[in-house]
Amino acid sequence: MIDIKFLRENPDVVRASQKARGEDVSIIEKALAADEIRKSALDQFETLRAEQNLLSKSVATAKGEEKATLLESAKALAAKVKEADVKRTQCEAEAKAFIMQISNVIDPQAPIGKEEDFVVIENVGKPRVFDFEPKDHVELGKLLGAIDTERGAKVAGSRSYYLTGVGAMLEFALVNYAITSANKAGFTPVIPPVLVNPSAMEGTGFLGQAAENVYHLEKDDVYLVGTSEVPLAAMHMDEILVAEKLPMRYAGYSTCFRREAGTYGKDTRGIIRVHQFDKVEMFSFCHPDQAKEEHLRLLQWEKDFLNAMEIPYRVIDVASGDLGSSANRKFDIEAWIPTQDAYREVTSTSNCTEFQARRLNIRFKDNDATKAVATLNGTLVAIPRMIVAILENHQNADGTVNIPAALQPFLGTKRFELV
RNA sequence: GGAGGGCUCGCAUAGCGGCCGAGUGCACCGGUCUUGAAAACCGGCAUACGAAAGUAUCGUGGGUUCAAAUCCCACGCCCUCCGCCA
């Protein structure tokens, strides 16, 4: 949710932001108009209410005939108050509905444009040149006894898979390495709930445009989270954080569930795009003035991870049209996937400034004022895509796979052998 | 799933339908006193919107009433017991 005051004072900035995102610009006039109506309805209600409170008090002390007369006018006033109250509630809901549709104001440094208009910030490492025909991760997964997509489909449908043997071991190693390094860096490790209530889902902004991608269990009215960003962000919902403790950093490990509606043709092979996967997510609550620096720090931790995995990658500055509605800037890291001859997204970090915290009502005391904190999130490791990157980049001609040095202590071996 | 009990300002509690935005104790902050501290004493101490007046908030939502922390209903959460269960 954007700051209504900011909107009132800087409608042009918000308008430009909406335009850059390719989103509805007219919503701004609607929101402002609705807000005016809201204010006057509120004012009317409050004036009437004040009158009623006063009158009610005089009823209490009045006696006999006087009381009867007062009661009569009080009754009439009560009806008017009720009417004004209904109207106020209505106007508030309408104003809020418009305001909620406005996305976060983009960072002026974010590239303007559509999905393909991202800017490459840097390339790290060089795509490996193979002196043999590299196999894709599905084939390697079979040879190593690591990934079984066929049985996954049999048991759970498309976009499902089993990680078996070294595949499962690799997940544990990745999670271990990620959590251990995050813990060292000062993150509090968290295993959050993945089944959350509507207010958590709503507050984090996943019931907007992203709604069709979340699983909803109707019978119990709970949602399966698509990322631990949801329970991590909602963790401090309705709280006032201690300023001295900021930034508060959490590393959440959880399973993520995604319906992947509308992606029928995309990435149907392998485990690049699946309905369920595990992920270690970084989440930070910080002072709004610190958000930009914090964002770069999250990016650095992501890079550190990729470097440790010895995988070539590039960092992109995501274009305005491809930002989530809560983010004002987003950096993606794309790992080189040899058999696709392309860089593919493996991690992503977003600066949500105060946008998400405002919705979730997460604040801190800044001197005397109570203000919304800034929230930021970033992937440390999303398991399946990392497995894809590792298997494909570190494969040998015979289908065995070399294990990056950083993971060796967790696996007790230097190479995955054929089964 | 069944039967009870409870949800009030950081914590613990008080609260008669109007005098309750709400008392008390503890904690906390400022001061007096003290060489310093403790104790004692004095003062302060919820949030949001608003320039202010004011309005709203006693788990949440509805209802009754001129008037609701207080009465009624629904829901949520916590606790105890029974059943089931990793």
C-alpha cells in the first residue's frame, strides 16, 4: 500500500511510476477523488457523532419531561449517525480499494520498460566450453539416480518430481550450506509455517495479481505459501519494532507451493518450473533510509552463494514493467544453463521499501514518530534450479558430476557417481 | 470432534449500561533527595486521523440502546478436560 500522503502531495511521481510499470494511470485520479469523498464522509460522521455524544450525556442527567424530550431528539440523531456511519464505511472501503490497486513507486534508477528491457549489471564467470555434448539435468538426474520426474508425474501430476539418492543429499547439502552461511552473516534461521491465513497472504500482497498462482484450501480458508517471504514478512504484522534492533534479518527455510497457472507451454521438461520446491529465503526489516544499502547487501549474499557454487551467472536490473507490485527495484541473478544456451533466473531480490510494511502494519519508533519499516527479500537458494545449474555446469563426459568445494564437506565426496 | 474457562493500556489486575480512554500495582522515562546508587517523594507514560475541536479503538465482526469495556449473537485465539493422532 502506498502512502496516501505521498500520493496527495506527489501525484505526478506516482503517475509516472504507474506508467513506467505499464499499469493503470487513471487509478490515481480515482484514488484521490475517492479519498476526498472519504474525508468528507468521515468529517460528517464525526461531527454528528460529537453531537450525539454531547446529547447522550445530557440525557443521563435530565429528569422527567425534559428527559423525554431529549430522548426523542436523541433518537432522531441516532438514526442520522447510523446513516452517516454506513456511508463512511462505504466510502472508506471504496477509497481503500483504489489505493490498494496502486503499485509501489519505482526506484528512479530502475530501468524503464518491459520484461526484455532489463539491464545487465555484471557478468560473473564465463559459460563453460564443453568438449563433449552436455546432457541436460533430466538426463543427468536419471544417470545419477537423483531426479525422477516420471514417477513424480505418475504420483502427483505434471511439474512434480522425486529427488532421490544424491539428489536428496544435494538438497540437504545446499540447505545446510545456505543456512550455515546465513547464520554466520547474522540472519536468524527460521522454519516458518507454510500454511497461512488470508490476512498474512493479503498483507504480503500475494492475493492481488499473483492470486491465481497460490493454492487455497477452501475448507479451512488457509493458503499454501509460494515463498517463505509470506510468513517471514507477516511474522511481525501489527508490531512496533525496536529501532535499535534494525535491521532484523531472517533466513527462512520452507517448502514453496506454486500453481503455475498460465505457464502450460513453458519449461515443461525437468525441474526448472515445478509446483513444489524448497527454498532458503532472506528477509530483512530495516530503516527506510537504509533500504537501498540493504538491498545491495542481499544481492551480495546471493552472489556469494553462486560464487561458492562455481556457477557462471549474470546480474540483471529488472525493468519497471516486470517488477512485482510491492517492489520498487529488483535484481535477478541468472545462472548459465548450458543445455539451454541461456541464463536462467535462479535468485531474485526485491526492495519493497515501506510498501509491504504499511499493509502489514509493521512499524518502528523513529525518535517520536512511529513509521513503517522497509522490507526486503532475496533468495539465498531455490533448490531445484540450483540443482539444475550444478548438475549441468559441473558434469563430466561420462555423466558424473563434480561437486563444488563449498558443498563437499556436507556431502563427504567430490563427485556424484553413476548408479 | 465433544465439554468447560478466559481474552482490558509492556506485564499483572480493577471496572456499577452514562461520572471510563479506562483505576491500581509492577516495569519504564524525567526530576527532587544522595558523594554515587537504592529507597522515598513528585511528574510523565497507548495508538491512528486531525491545525485544533474532535473522532475511533477494552480479541474481531455484528446486534440491542439516546448511550456498550459492561447486555445479546457469531467468529478468532489462549487455557483445562475427554476422544483421536504423527
